[in-house]
Amino acid sequence: MMRVALGDQVHPTVRSFLDHHSHPGVVCVPIRDLPPSETALMWLTATRRPKIDAFARAAADVIAHTELAAQFPSGHSQIKH
């Protein structure tokens, strides 16, 4: 955020990012013509840690309890452990 505030770089991101990571010198300028995109959680398997596993389980739980669950086959998790 400091580099953005200093004008050294830009950071394309989702609108809600600034709701959680604001800085007085940074404003959000919407990019309105981007197509929808997909995201994925990824990590190196060599660096597995209990916190990573807990986060992956929490993410899978959120997906299971939202409209996203309909996008995945029953009993199939997109999150690989």
C-alpha cells in the first residue's frame, strides 16, 4: 500500500480490498470493463502448515454454505489437501 500511495505502482484488485486495507493516500478507481474471472487458492505442498490446512478447510466450508456449492459436483471438493 505504501508503494501505491507513493505513486510507485498500481495494484489492480477487487473493490472490497480497500474496505479492509485502506490507506489515506490510496483511492479505488473501478475498472468497469474487465470480464469475470476465476480465482484459486494455491500453496506449495512442501510448505504445508497447520494454518494453511485450517484456512483451506474454512474456505471449503464457506463454499459449501453458499451458492457456489451448486457449481461443484456433490461430494467433490475443489480444494485439494
